[in-house]
Amino acid sequence: MSQAEPLAIERHSIDWIPLSERHGRLPSLGAIWFVGSLNLTGFATGVVTLSMGATLVWTVVATVLGSLFGTFFMAFHSAQGPQLGLPQLVQSRPQFGYVGAALTVWVFALVNYIGYNTSDALLAGDAMHSLFGLPDWLGYVLAAAVATVIALLGHDWIHAVNRWLTWPFVAVMVAITVAALLTGGIPGSAWEAGPFDATTFMLVFVFVAGFQLGWAPYVSDYSRYLRPDISVRRTFWWTYLPSALSGIWVFVLGAAVSAAAPKGATPVAALRLAADRLFAGFGAVAVGVLLIGLLSIMAINQYGGSLTMISIADSFRPVRPTREIRVVTIGIMLVSVGSIASFVGIDQFAWFYANVVVLLTYLFIPWTAINLVDYFFVRRGRYVIAEIFNRDGIYGRWAWRGNLAYLIGLAAMTPFMVVAGLYTGPVAALLGGVDYSLFVGLPVAGGCYLLFARSLDLATEREEVH
């Protein structure tokens, strides 16, 4: 969207975006994914990485590699948006079927939104308590109210908010970085690399890669309004570079700040302490600015969660995606998130957040492989859009190829999985607790789907493509 275009309240939902309504610019897309990590949750991600047992140096290395790896797949999903004009998960119907996508993919996606927004709620409540002395629950309610307004306004407003936030956030992040790295808060011993430990290194790698991959189920929701003549390559890079680089910045900053914080300090407390070293009172400014960024991400999660719930319902019974339906679905999310957050509490944030991200990573790895293989290697971006919305159309209610490939991929990953304190797969145990599941699930699920897709009648499908 160019700066001259007026902001409008979105009227579309899970439907296709007509060519006559395509608008937007790639820098606006870049702003969403740059600001996407520059918030309290991104900062907390870095804090949690250092608690996984690796030294600061090896945590930084694993963080950089994990961010580059996870964002690679997420950015290719983003590139689908301008070409298809569809929300991300609706694109899963050709691989999994009209109903199959709802049960295999969308339920997990809904858990993804609720899990991330619960983590956001815990941080928002703690930040509001730190800044204004409010009870955590009230802080969450107020933060959620602001995020809800943005989510209901829709796509264009979410883009605009992130554009407006970009440069103020860069300025504050630079100041926080100076405060953390140059004011003597981090002990010199923290920068000693120490011996390499594959177990803790891979815990950090999988966690960070999972955070970036966690955007994949809704990344093209924010590129689907772009014109289809914008190339896959350009959309990829305008997503990949902003997301990967801002992620690395805030994750490493969070880990560094955590190294200087008292043991057991919450991410908000650690941030405020580090920023105050630059000058008295800057800690409150830093927390406030990253809280504003968190509100934007909460809006993105509410918006995406709403689209997912509407899609699930529509898979079983046709739903007219009105603004009222969006209000109802967002309300359901808010109640669910608030209930879970009140049960978990800020003291259990690190445990809850780390396990949610890792578990969701396992669930989405087979899906991302299947979806990308189908788009780039099987159907090569050629889909019959009208049939994606036809329950009894050419893509069917149940597409056995995608569902079977997903189950095989997930089963192949399971012996390699490591969920700290909950589960260590037998192969991972033999390997000393090292988690290599990502490197198993991606090729197995993608390879199986590619093999199964050899029997697809693509010639008949392509006759329907306009």
C-alpha cells in the first residue's frame, strides 16, 4: 500500500483477494517482519535460550544459525501470497483436502496462535505490572483490548502500525544494545566460549528455528494483497532478510542481557535493569516500547487465529466470513488465552514458552515440507482457486497423499525429538540427547509427498487453471 492510499477496514477474510483489490508495497511487508521480532516476546526468546545450558558464545552461534534456517522456510511461504491471493492455511487444501486440512493442519495452527498469544499475555501482564503496578490479569486485559482493535481493523492497519513503529523501534533497540553491551553489565567470563556441547547447542538451534518457522502458518496472510506480478524472489528476500536479521538482533540481545541479570529475573525485569544502566529511567522506556511492539504481534496472532477458526468451521459447514464472525472468533481466543495464562503464571513463563515453541515446531515441520514441495515442485504454483473453496471439487475432502506424508514425517521425527523435561526419543537418547528431528522430518515428509504425488492427474487439473 502506498503512503497516499487511505487506510480501510478490511472486509475480506479467508476468501481470495481479487486482482482489482491488490495493493501494497514490499517495504511495508518488510516492516511487518522486521518489527515482528522487536518486542518483548522476541527479547524473551533470547533470555530463554541462555537458560538452556550453553555458554553465551555458543548460544549466540546456535541462535544465528537457527534463525537463518527457520526463516528460510517461512519466507518461501510468504512468497506464495502474491501469486495465490489466499491466506496461508487455505492453501493447504490441495495437499490435505477440504476437510483434511482442517483436522491435520488447522487445529495445530489454532494451538499455535493460542500458545504464542498465551506467552505474549504473560509478558504483557508482567510489563504492565512493572510500568504501572497493575495486576497481571488487568495488564493483559488492557493489552488485549488494544490488540483486538488493531486485529479487527485488519490487514492494512496491521501493515500501517508496523511501518510507523519501524524507525522508533530501531532507535530504542540501538540504545538498549549500547546499554547491554557497553556499560559493563555483562561479566567478562560470559564471553568465554567454553567446550562445544551438541545437546545444548541443538536445544537452542531448534528453539530459535522453531520461533521463526512459527510464522509460517500465517506469513502469506500479509503478502496476499500484493500484486501477482511481484516475483517469488523479491517477496522471499523482503521477508527473509528483515525477519532473520531483526530476530538475530533481539535474540542475541536477550541472551546477553540475561547473562548480566540476577538469577530468576523475568525477561521484563532483566530488560529494565539492563536499560537503566544507560541512564536512570530508560528501563521503563525500553519496556514500554517493546510492549507496544508486543501489542502489534498480539494483533497479528488474533487476526491469524480468527482466520484459522473461520477456516475450520467453513470446512464442515459453509460460513459467511463477516466482521461479526471475526469478533466472535477473536473473543473465543481471548478467553482461551486469558484462562491458560492465569493458570501458567509468569513464574513458569520460560518452561511454558520453550515447550510450546518446540512442540509446535515438530507439528509444523512435516506440513511446511509438504506445502512447499507441492507449490514449488509438484503443482508449480498452478492451482484452481475456485476449486480450493469447493468442498466436493477436484482437490477432494480428504487428500490421502498429504495426510499420509504428514503422518510418516511426524512418525519419523518422533524417535529424534527432545522436549526438555518431558520426552527424549530413543534415537535422541542414543545420541546423547541431541535433537536432530528437524533434519529428519523435512526430507521424509517432503520426499514422501513428492513420491505420492507422482500419481496425481496434473494434466486434468491444469485444464481448469485460468
